[in-house]
Amino acid sequence: MKAALILLAASLLLAGCGQKGMPKDDAQAAQYAKDEASCRGQVRDTAQKQRNIEDQRRATFEGERERWGQQDVYQTMANQGYTNNFDRLMARCLEARGWAPKTKPLIPQISW
């Protein structure tokens, strides 16, 4: 009985490790790759336009930040914002084409 419970618990844990929202066969994989490439091009244009607007806005106050030595902080924040925006737009585009969003882990990965 104890061995059966351990086996059941192990199988449930392993079943939860599979990727969700990803293609299962070659036809789906080809369609997913096509949709992803299409979304990537569309999203890249949109995200780059938004980034250019933000960069122009930040350039207005660039002298003040350089005066106080804060330029690197704002550049790092802008890069992270661009990445987050790009990922969000990609997820929306793929969802609109019928692909399930990638699931996020319950415990986020911490990076230092």
C-alpha cells in the first residue's frame, strides 16, 4: 500500500512537468513556428516604435541624469521594460492565434 502511494505521488509529480501549450506533432510544430515568426515580426515593429518614443522622452532629461550619475539605472530599466513589453505582446499575439500561454511557475525564479 505504501509503495502504491509513493508510485502514485511520483507519477503525479512527473505528469505536472510536461510543457503545456506547445505543439504535439510535426504539423502543429510547423504551424506554431510559422505563427511565432509572424508574431515576432509584428511585435518587434510595435515594441521598437514604443521603445523609440520612450528613448526620445528620456533624452529630454538626459543631461540631468548624467549630472547626478544615474544614467545606467535608467538604461537598465528601459531595457527591462522593453523585454517585458515584447514578451507580453508576443503572448497576446500567440493567444490570438489560438496557442495557449506558457504557464508560469508558482514560485518565480530569483536571479541576482
